[in-house]
Amino acid sequence: MTSRQRAGLESLSVQKCPECGASLLMRDQEHAEVVCTNCGLVVAAKLADRGPEWRAFTPEQQTKKARSGAPSTLTMHDKGLPTHIDWRDIRGSSPEKAAQLHRLRRWQNRSRVASATERKLASVLSQMHRMAAPLNLPNNILETAVLIYRNASKKHLTRGKSTQGIVAAALYLACRQCRLVRTLEELSQASGIGKLEVARNYRFLVKELDYFVPPVRRSQHVTRLSNQLELSWKAEGVTHNILQAVKGLKLTSGRGAKSVATAASYIACKLLGEHRTQREFAEAADITEVTVRNRYKEMLERLLIVVSL
């Protein structure tokens, strides 16, 4: 049995012959039927051929005839499956044919966003791309954020809400779900709205959509701090070792993951001789210097680390 026949059988709901109970079914491509190889019963008939309309007998023909288009994506309002009439197709045509193609091209562009819902979605997606650009968000974050917005719009949760607020909250929720560290302050600066409004819309989406948001790990904060402060890979490795020791001593109970990761990274820089101030760490982690200093002193006392000033 070929791979194409197996694919055709996997798409069927019938996996056994209703007459004899045998599971050896064969798809007849010529007659578009599925036949039991044990008793000869025709299990299904008039099947659609989901393969290509061409045939290839050599690898060269397979490579030459194979074709594919752009994959579908949620980041476009039509999911990346539009129909385009290019202006280059009009060149060289007769005046009557060119006028007809111009008219078809104009109506085709109008029909892409025919309804108000599609126009609103196209506007929202453009805003989402604009906000994601300065944050350097990958494509999977955008896909997740668009899916969150589509679910919220389907449940009519966007009515009466600011579009920018909902988009910023969807992006922040997508970052949290995909375990990418981005702060509310960064989303507020990218969207141009207040931090409290982003947080309010974020809590609203989490509550109404019943999403599970995983907590941010300490190792993720370490990676973000290392990138912002341009620390060496040795400092990042020492920081992870310090976090493991701190976790064994149960110094992380009741303390924020961000503050613990910041203090551990500061200790690693002190041990390796990389000069960074507490203010720089506090500003990068968006916490106060007092918090960094308190966690730093606790770790030095319990880990018995001596740092020369």
C-alpha cells in the first residue's frame, strides 16, 4: 500500500470492514473506492482525490511540477489566502481587455474587506504589527495574540473597550503564555496607553477567556537581564548556579522571582569582576534598588560568599 493510499484511509472514519471485521482496507485510485482485501466488500465509494492534478514518473518531473503557495497564517485578516490580480497581467492586453481587468482588479480589492468585521480585523492586525515591531516579538507570539483577539471578538468581549488596550493586553498575554519576558511597561510604551489600562485589560481577558497563564521563571529573568546589560555567558552561567543553591536553601519562598534573579545576577557580576551598579540592575529589572540590596545581602549571608568591594 502506498503512502497516498494510507493518507486516504486515515482520513476515513471507517477503519474496519463492517462485513468481516478485517482492518486490511485498500483504496482503489482508479475507481475511487475503498475495498476490503479479505472479503472484497466496497466500504466507501465516490471518494474525492485530494492529490495533485498532475502525475510524475521521474524525480525530475516531480521537482519540476511540484508547486506550493504561501502558508495560511492568522496574522492576516484573510488568513493569508487572498486572490491577487496583478497589474502586470494587464500589460500587453487590448484596450477592451485591459479595461475589464482594471475593473475586476478594483472590485477584487474592494471585496477583500467587504464586511465591517473584516475591516475592523484588518485595522486591529495592522495595530498589532505596529506594536510588535519595537518589541522584536517573533511570529509565534503574533499568531497567539491574534488567536486571543479572535476568541475575544467571537465572544463579544471587545465591545466598549479600547482597541489599543485590548491589542496590547492580547500581546502581553501571548508573551506570558509563550514564556517570553516582556513587561507591562514595555507594552505601555509600544501601545502609547497607560500601564494600568494594559494591566486592567489583561486581567479582563484572562478572566473572561479562562486562560491559564504560567508564572515567569527566574531563569527567564536572568536571560533578559543578561541581554539588556550585555553580560558575559560566564556571568549568566554563574547566576544559574547561584539560583540553584538559593533554591536548595529555600531562600526563594515568599520572594519575587524577578528580585531573586536580579540579586543573583548582581552577585555573579561581582564574583567575575564585571562592573555593573545596583541602579543599572534595578532599572533593567524595573524594581527598586532597596529590593536588590535586600536580596543581595540575604544571599551573601546564607551562601557564605565573600565579595571584595
